[in-house]
Amino acid sequence: MATLASNKITRLTLDVQPPVGRIALNNPPLNVIDLAMMEELAQTLGQIEARPDVSVVILNGQGKAFSAGVDVAAHTPDKVGEMLAQFHTVIRTLVASKKVTIAAVHGCCLGGGAELAMVCDMAYTDDSAQWGFPEIKLGCYPPVACTALAALVGQKRAAELILTGRSIAGREAAEIGLANRSMPVGELAGAVDECVAHLLKLSPRTLAVTKKAAYAWDAMHFDKGLARAEKIYLEELMKTGDAQEGVQAFMEKREPKWTGK
């Protein structure tokens, strides 16, 4: 079992057995992505990126879920700027990685958790997993999904998922292109291992260069799009009363009272 050289990790489980690195989100019970996990993810991904003996990275969740998303408490006005900066650092690191990244999804995969999975090169899910972007129900929106989801599932499907906040099962996620494949519960690990076995027969250098070429067009637009979505989030959304009400209502476990302001 490998650990971070500089800081002890408490929100992740890291297992590096070259040429494969496995990162498991580990914040029971639902692997909520808090600021501490964001820091650990950024550090861990950075250290793995620097290792020439690792060519494949698998991202999954410990316990009963992949991730229920970013900590709602981090969406308050005093924390949201730091939260977006740290989380988007993780996203940008995954997007820019030269390693082949694979998300293995079970249980709930919501909000920021679904954004983590969707920016991996490949995503495998079991049929019973629940994918979704429920931020709209809090009076917020998912900046990464707003930037990149349409490229995966099409504009109309992306708009429906983002604007309604509805969840979909793993099977539908695969059908619409949010995941590569869906399989019965219990077969997820085997499907991921099969994919890894195929990748390990190939040149890691060629895979890295091919990734760069395959994403050349998207890379030209992703950074600008995410920066724009983040700016709107901070300068417009977070100044609305409804966004603050939505977050507060969730934390107080009550229905929000929207005012349209």
C-alpha cells in the first residue's frame, strides 16, 4: 500500500502496483468530497502523474457509494470560492493527465462525484448505481457538467439532467454515453480489470500521446468554458438569495423557500 510522501492521507485509500494506481474515495458513509479530500486528491494525482512506472489510474469509492458529491457545507459564501478553486484543480488535473483514467462506479454518483467520473477517460458502472447532478435543487448548478456534459451525452440530455436534477440508473448512464458500460452488481471489478488488461498490452507512451491528440479540440475549450462557468457561479449565482436559501435549507433539513431573488 502506497501513501503520500508529505502528508498522511485520511480521505483516500491509495494502492500503487505499477503500472496501475488505484485511488479509492474513503469518507464514510457516502464519500462526500470535502476540502480535505480535494487537497488529498490533487496531491495524490500529482504524485502519480510524476511516476513513469504508472500508466493506468482507477478511481472508485470505498463502501456503499462512489460519491454523493461535494460537501454542501462548502457551498456557503465564505467557503465557496476556495471550494471551487480546489475542486476544479482536481478536475483539471484529471483532464490533463497523461495516464489512462478509469472510473469504477457503484452506489450513488452525484454532483461533484459524477463530475469526477465523467472527466475520466472511461467509466464503468453497475446497473444499480445512481448518477445525477442534483445541484439545481439547492439553487446551484454543477460548473463542470455545465462545461462538458453536452459533449458526452448531447445538449438536450445534458440540459435535462442539469436543469431537472433527476438521477438516472447506471444502465441509462451507459445508454446515453455518460458511462462506457453498465453491468450487474458484482461484475464491475471484473469489467474494469478486463479493460486494464487490454490497456497494459499497449505502449504507455503511445497511449499518452494518443490521449493528447484525441482531446486536442476539447482541451482548447474546456479551460475557458470552466473558467467562465466558475466566474458566473461566484459573481452571479452566489449573490442570489435563492442560492443561499437552497444551501441553508439543505443543511437545516427543510424544504427551501424560493423567492426568485
